[in-house]
Amino acid sequence: MWKRWRRRSMAPSRPAVFPEQYGLVLVSVGAVIAGCVLVAYLLISA
């Protein structure tokens, strides 16, 4: 079991985001932030 865990955890891993996905990540983060701001605005103004 230790050998299998070490092989999986010490192996080189994939990057979290590939370079061609940076645009998608920026749009997604922007949409989440905009949604949070909209919900906060609606809660405060109500």
C-alpha cells in the first residue's frame, strides 16, 4: 500500500490549468464575482 501511495503522490502531476484554458478561467471567475456582487447588491438594497 505504501508503494502505491508513494507512486501516486510523488508522481509528476498535470498542471491545474493548461495555457489554452486561461481565457475560460478568467471568464468563469468574472461570472462568479459578478454573481456574488449582484446577490450582495440585491440583499443590501432590499
